[in-house]
Amino acid sequence: MSITDPEHQTAEPGKKEKSLWHNGDFLKFWVGETVSLLGTQVTILALPLTAIHSLNATDTQVGVLRFVQLAPYLGLALLLGIWVDRVRRRQVMLWTNIARMVLIGFIPLLYALDLLSIPALLVIACFIGVASVLFDLSWMSYVPTLVKKPEHYVEASAKMGISSSTADVAGPGIAGLVVAWLTAPVALAVQTGTYLVSVVSLLLIRTEEPKPPRPEERHALRELKEGVVWVFGKPLLRWLAIIGFCCNFSMITTWTMFLLYGTRTLGLDSTTLGLIFGTASVGGLIGAIVSRRVVGRFPIGPTYFIAQSGLLLGPLLIVLAGGPTPVMIGMFIASFFTTYLGLGIAGVIIVSVRQTLTPQSMMGRMTASFRTLLFGGGALGGLVAGLLADAIGARNALVVAAIGSAFVVVGLIISPVSRLREMPEPVAEPTAA
């Protein structure tokens, strides 16, 4: 739904706009996706641990596993973004969550039958990635249908950020405990129930989603080009996309290398790894909770710059960690805490700016362009992490990754986003000729 749609009623003079706590359908969506994100965090840790502990995967194989989970964003996001702009998003989210629930359920089933192998795990992870592409392209485009008013986009982004950060906090800890108790494949079986909760929450939503207008002539390549041009033709969106690619590359590279370093070099068990990631993720939760207040009190640009700088400089603490094991674990937690805190605050700003600068008819393609770059950076980061760890060792690979991540701060200094004082004016839906 566009911001010029008649359903975007203005408030009566003197009346205060109600917050999203009064929007029942948004709350249903929010609760369902919070539970779903929690399960996704379990999967993120349980999948590589399944490969490492149950299948004796090499460093390169673990890197390839992370790559195939995110590779569909590189190859399919732009094309699927065109299709998502032509259909109702809620139906896409329903079917993709059902697909992910079934696919993840196959892993413990194959493990129980002694049929699970690295190739099978890679294929399943790739299909889960395809379903995740479709879901991610749909949910961000669907939120304005439930929220309707652009002035509530920051609130919606903050609430979704809290969900993501809460999942980041609880997910790894739960995953570590469940993996240690039941083994990684069985932990994945538990995770399928979270997607079921998301499916039920989507079925309970009653807000009617308008049928997207169908173009008189369909031309996939032209529409794909329109989405890319929209993102790269606007300086703010272009710089958000470029810096986002670098940040995701840094985060996934560091996360994958640290998992290999902690498991193989330091001998940390699943419970300890879950504790590190879960405790550190409190930073993301704090960032998401305070983001709306911070955005309202401080200029948008400097807040974005400081938050993203924390994300990019956080990996340096890992390579500087030394001494007794408790001290090292404390520094690992501090590193990821700094990264997640920056992500929690910056993420709300990034999503709100993207939604503000994009009309509803372009939302799917804009999201697809961003997802291609952001998750493409993550996919390449996972692959590079595995290859580099195999070549020079996980510890040395972490040093290279931390230095490279710190250099991206130069791009933040140049970015026009860092100079914003307030949220840009909303972009109206283009008028047909």
C-alpha cells in the first residue's frame, strides 16, 4: 500500500496518533515472527554444529555450508523481488514458512535413519535459503500494509528490531543447551515448531491486503533494472547498500571463523559457545530497545555512524583476546556485544530510511536489491571464512578479517547517510501517465 493510498487517513486535529500497541494485526504478526526468529537462531548455530560434530566436516565444508544458506540471495533475490511485487505477500510468507518447517524436519529424520551426509545437508540448506529469500522479501514489504502510516515506520522497525535482538539473545543460549543435551540434529527438530507458530499468527491476521496492480506489459529484466536503478540512483540508498554489504561480509566472516576457532583451537563446547553468543547479543536487544528514543533525541546520521562503527570495530577485540580462558571468553563476549549493539541501533535507522524512500510499488524490488547485496556479502563472507581458515588457520584468518572490517569505517565517513540530521521526507507513489 502506498503512502498516497486513500486508506492512509490523516488524524483528526488535536488527536494524538495511537501507537502500534493498538494495532492488533501488527501485534499478531510481531509475536509470530518473534517466535520464528528465535527458531532461526537455533538453526544458525545447530546447522554448522551438525556438520562439525555429527559429520566431521572440514573448515572449508563449514564455510561452504554457510555460503549455500545465503547464496540464493545472490542468484535469486532480484528475480524473486519482481514476482513478490505482483502477488499478495502474506500468502508467500505462509507457504515459505511451511516449506522451511518441512525442510528442517528432514535433517533429524535423515540423521535418525543414518542417511545424513554433507552433500544432503548442503542441498537442504540451499533450499532453506531459497525459502528464506522469499520470506524476507515479503515481510518487509508487508509491514506497511499493517502499519499504514509512514510516521509509524520507525516504531515498527524498532519492534521488529527488538524481536530480532531478543532472538539473538535467547536463541544461541537455547541452541547451545539443546545441542549439548539432545545433539544438533535433534535440536533442529525442536525448531520446526517455531515456524508453525508463525504460520498460525499469519492466518489470524484480518487486515485485507490489496491486490498489487498488474503491469500492462510484463518485462522481468526491465522491472529488475528498475529496482536496481531505484536503489543505486539515490545516494542515501546506494550508500546504505554498499556499507551494508561490507558489514554483512564482516559479521558472517567473523562469526564463522570464530565458530571454527572456538570449537577446534580452543575446544569450547556447545554450551559455552551458546553462552558467548547469547550473552553478547544482549547488546543487540539493548540497541533495539533504545533505538527509537535515540533516533528521536539525536541526529540520524551521527547515530548511524557511531552504531555502524561499533559493528565494524568489534572484531578487533577477538584478536586482542588473551590470558586465562575466562578472560578470553569475556573479551569474546565484549566483541560480539559491541557488534550487536551497533547492529541493533543502526538496523532500525536503515530499515526506516529504506521504507521512507521507497513507494509501495517498488518495495519488493528495493528489498530484493538490498537483500542481494546484504546476504550476498554474508554468503561470500562464510565462504571466504572457511577457505581462509583452512589456508592459514582460524586465528590468523580472524586477524585478517578484523583489520579488513576496521577499514570499512572510512566508507562510513564518506557516506552521506552519516550527515543526515533527520529522517528524509517520504517518497510518494509515482502517478501513472
